[in-house]
Amino acid sequence: MSRMTGASIDRDEVARFDALAARWWDERGPMAVLHKFNPVRVGYIRDEVCRIFDRDPAAPLPLEGLSVIDIGCGGGVLSEPLARLGATVTGLDPATGNIAAARAHAEAEGLSIDYRDETIEAVAARGERFDVVLAMEVVEHVSDRAGFLRACCTTVKPGGLLFAATINRTMRSFALAIVGAEYVLRWLPRGTHDWEKFVTPRELTADIAAGGLTVTDTTGVVYNPLNDSWRASRDTGVNYMVAAHRPA
């Protein structure tokens, strides 16, 4: 299980995702939903970063010169497209199998990404800081949400951004994200999510504020069954993303 000692690490969750390591890049496998969801995440991050850093999102490399850390990077599904946009990317994951899969895939694609099997707490304690910190689809899998987000906020440079994506704790999210996605449609392995660990936007905003950042945007993400795709929405009742800024 590598050298994971961070207080926020849930070892059962790590083991669950480690077991899926070999299938991260199988677009028809257990990560199929994540692959369909990914363009929405990438577009949201790109556009918000360009807005704050005064970049052109249509430029070939709009994130060039910016440092990004992707916490809970898995097999690199989000890290790779951000590297292609010009960012200098570091990927963290406590599951050693995930890191091995991410490194192998990045190497095959000719991408230079610094993948590490360590915690954000360790990175924060060393004093490393980044322009953009990502905690996407990971907040609901940690054992100490407040401590985890405090460490995430610590690693954001002055003037930098934190992005988080998670699932709201509503009855609709229980019906759709757990019963529907895991038991009926079987999009995800059973047990992927625990409804009690879902996070409301108010809770997430408060935890981020405690870390010294201000949430500047909250955007929902909804699924359209007619064309089997995801899109940004005002509806935050199930999936949502936030962007938070640290003053310069």
C-alpha cells in the first residue's frame, strides 16, 4: 500500500481503487463514466484558470507555465489532458497500482508528468505550492474531509486556484449516484460511494473558507440520457464542481 500515512487516507477506499488500476484507460470499463465526464471537468478548469490568470482559452497551450497538482489522480485521466494544454502537472495517488498505470500511459503518450504515490499532507508539509490544485472526485473518499481540504488549500500559491468536484448529499444523489449508477445501470462497481460521505456545497465552501480561500463559482454537472453525455448546469443536486481563489 506504499508509504501512505496521511490522516485523511481511507485505506479501504485506496484498496478499492487500486484493484481497478489496470482498467483506468478502458473507456468501456469501470471508469467509462469518468471518461464521459472528463471533457466537462477539463473545460471548466481551463476556462476558470484562463479567467483568473488572464489567458486565452482558445490558445494552443493556454496553461503553459502554470503548475498543477492533481490529487487522487488515479490513472491520469485528468492529468494528461491538462499536460497537453501546457501545464506542468504533478499527480498524487495513494494507490501504487494507479501510479504505475498512470506512469506507463503517460510514457506511452510521450507526456512528462510527475506522478507520486504520496499524500497531499506530505506535499504541504514540504512547503510545495502550486498555481492550481485539483481535488476532483476525491473529497467523498477521504476519512478526514476538513483536514484533507486544509492541506489542499495550503498548497495553493497566492493568487492561485483550488478546484473540487464531488457529490451533493441529497436524496436525489442517493437515488441516482448510488442506486442508479451502482445497482441498476452498473456504471460503477458496487460500494464505490458512501452516501454519508457526500458533501453539500455549503459544507465544502465552509471547509475551503477555513483554509483561507474563497469559493468564486459553483457549477452543477448533469447527465443527458438522450445523447449519453454530461454537461455543466445550474443544477447542483447531484454532481457539482467549485472553483476557489486565494488572494494574491
